[in-house]
Amino acid sequence: PEAILVSELANRMAERVADVVKSLMQMGMMVTQNQTIDADTAELIIEEFGHKVTRVSDSDVEDVIKEIEDKEEDLKSRPPVITIMGHVDHGKTSILDAIRNARVVAGEAGGITQHIGAYQVKTESGTVLSFLDTPGHAAFTSMRSRGAQVTDIVILVVAADDSVMPQTIEAINHAKAANVPMIVAINKCDKPAADPMKVRAELLQHEVIVEAMSGEVQDVEVSAHTGQGLEELLEAIALQAEILELKANPARAAQGAVIEAQLDVGRGPVATVLVQTGTLRQGDIFVVGEQYGKVRALINDKGERVEEAGPSVPVEVLGLNGTPEAGDVLNVTETDAQAREIAEYREQAAKDKRAAAGAATTLEQLMQKA
Ligand code: GDP
Ligand code: MG
């Protein structure tokens, strides 16, 4: 339930606070200007004062999205989105770099890949995979807590010379909680001290039963340093993706999730967005979290300007009015007014929430003193 500070409500109606408080009293509500009232009460007051009520809520956006139910024939298969997790120093960054570099060397134009927080590679058998370049459990959970579940497959990296460690277990729990399938990459197999069997046995104790132990979780022995097993890892991902039958409708208004965002000195606010459904195009009007904008340019993971980005494609989006946060959801809207209205509504709602939290603490402190 949404709430608003009495003072803020008066402020927004441009009415005197005392009059609003009095009106509330007449309705039998004894509140001060520093207390909050719920949205329904606020609506009554607003009407009482002869104003019009327009409630814009997040669900308006979601309604727009939900209204368009995808027809089965409109669904097309899309690349899987992969997040890499595991204990610190077990080689997450090294594996991501090794995969990216191997692919670039394998003949992609441009050579040096621009770093945009996510990238796509093609396996030898031709499957496209989208990697989130933000290893770390914090990113995974904060995205999830903001309602953006973007990951289809988790790569659990375990160093063969160190085996299962606290953050390995944490990663297992995150993947299980999110109901995302895992593939185990047993890394650093080039090291003399490597003991992949120990890794498998210890994973078993945490109910991760790999294929080598007659389970269903794929496990691949790799080395980010020598490149051993990396192609096999990519094919394991492709196989897992095939089982998941991931689909999206590229023909609808785009929705995506912000992977990262920053204020760029030259280009203004820039967000890396992973398109989840629909196709994002240059010129599209959108709302993203508390920000809005019009796509001025789209830049892919190779630093090239592109006209559009379909499902599972990561792109940099230029043309925002402000910097959104990682995990914010982007929705293309029909009109500029719609986008702005929703963004402003969200911004206000966030402010109200903070104010209400502040007011509650003050009240609590008062009560404690009394
Ligand atoms: P992260 O913390 O999981 O991202 O781990 P890093 O990728 O930063 O790797 C931690 C350390 O392990 C670095 O010194 C890497 O060079 C080293 N390392 C990563 N992968 C391998 C590997 O396959 N073999 C060996 N010998 N060292 C590795
Ligand atoms: Mg790292």
C-alpha cells in the first residue's frame, strides 16, 4: 500500500496544510502534517478539495506489457543469458576474459572489444550466448531483488586446487533460490595441485550432483590460463540452453534490464541494457526506473552503432534524461508524456517512501522518549 505525507499531499494540491489536517479530522482521522495517510484516504481528500485524481502506478506499465499476450507463433528462440559465480580468486574474471578474447581472436572485426558489462559469443556449433560481465553475487541478488531476473544459466566456478569454499556455497544457494540451472566449471586444472575429483565430491555434500557423479549438473574441467575445456564449456551451455527452450517475441515493444549505468562526461547518462523481450530501436521512447528518454543511439558489445537490439542482446543506450540503477527495468512506451509521467510518479513514490520511513522513525523516537 502506498502512503503519502500529509504535508506533501497539501503541497502537491497547493492547499494549506492546516486545511488538509482539518479535513482529515472531519473524516475522523487524527493525524499531524508529519504523518502519512494511505493512497485511498489521499484520494478522498483530493476529491474533497475539488482536485482531479490521476494515479499512475508501475502496474500501468506492467498492464501495458501483460495486455499483449504473445502468440505461440510469435515466440522465437533467443540466446541464453549467463552469469558467472563462485568463490573469490577461483577465476571468474579470467574465464570471462578468456572466452571473450578467444572469440575476438577467432576472427571478429574490430579486435579490441569495448567493455560494456555484457557480451555475446558464438560457439563453434553456432549457438549465440550472452554473458553478463558482472561476476559477483551482489550483482545477481541486487538485480533479482529489483525484480530483474535476467540470468538463465549460472556458471559455478570452482578452483580445482582450492575446492568448495564459503562463496561457492553462497553461489549454489543463490542459483537454487532463483531456480536457475547451474553448470560447474572446475577451473585451474593446469595446476599440479588440481584435484577435480575432490571438487565433485565436495559439491555432492552440497547437493550439487554433477554428471561425473551420475547426477544431472554438467561439469567441465577448464583452465582459463591454457584455454583447456573452454570450448567444451561453451557447448555445455549451448546444450543447457537447448533444454531450457528459451523464447521471446522480438516483434513487440521492448523490455530490458539495466546491467550497469553511469554518467559519461562526453555522452551523458549511458545505460547498458540487456533486452529481455521485444526489439529496442533507435528513436524508441522509454521509461527506465525513475528515468525516461528517447533512444538516441544504440551501441553493441563491439562498440559499433546498431539500429536495433532484440531479445538477449546487450546494448548501450544513449538518450536518457538521468542515470538509472543496475536492475532497473526499461519499458518502451508509446508516448513521451507516458514515459515522463511514469518516471516522475516513481521518483515521487520513492521520495514519499523515504519521507514516510523518516516520519516513522521520528514517531518511534518520540514514543521511546515518552
Ligand atoms: P575471480 O576473483 O574469481 O574473478 O578470479 P580471477 O579471475 O581474478 O583469478 C584469480 C587468480 O587466479 C589470478 O591470479 C589468475 O591469474 C589466477 N587464475 C585464474 N584462472 C586460472 C587458471 O585456469 N589457472 C591458473 N594457474 N591460474 C588461474
Ligand atoms: Mg574477478
